Amino acid sequence: LGAEGMHGDLAWNGAIANEAKSFAQAAIELYRDKTNWQEARDNGFRILEKRYSRPELHKEFRQRLNRLQKNLQVVRESNFTGAMLSFHALNSTRYLSKYIEMKNKWERLKDRE
């Protein structure tokens, strides 16, 4: 699931299958064949080294954070989902406070009786 983009243009280190039985069979074959196992292992290390290098990912992540920080207002204005969640979070607080207010009024009215 989701393996399609993980390796980029590098050789894949395992098997991708549409059915559990096919995937299990590929895993058994990989386990039994030492040459294929070593090749898959080497491919896996190569993928990690080339595609998921911590210094590179850290650099890219920092650059993205800096871009977001510099354009924070524009990003927030174009973030529909974030605006919607914020709106509903604020309204839920608003309605909860109205509920508490009405509940307290009701309790005071009951106490007068």
C-alpha cells in the first residue's frame, strides 16, 4: 500500500501485489533465494540512502517551513480546510458557552420555585 512512490526511479527492493496470496508467495520466494534477498536488501539500503537521507529531508523541511513562515497570511487565507476547522472549533466553543449559560439560568429558575 503506497509503495509506488517510495523508490522513485531506483530499483524496488521487494514485491508489489494486488492480492495477499501473490504477496505472500513473493515474500516466500525472496526469503528462499539468497541472491534475490541480497539484491533486495541492497536496493532497500540504496532507496533509504538516496531518497530518505536525513540531512536532505531536514534541509527540505526547513526550507518549506521558512517559505510558509514568510507567506503565512497568504497560506492561511488559501487554506480552506484549516479555515473551516477553525470556524467550527470557535463555534463549538460559542455554543458550549451558550449551553452552560442556559443551564445555569435554568438551575436558578428551578431554585426559585
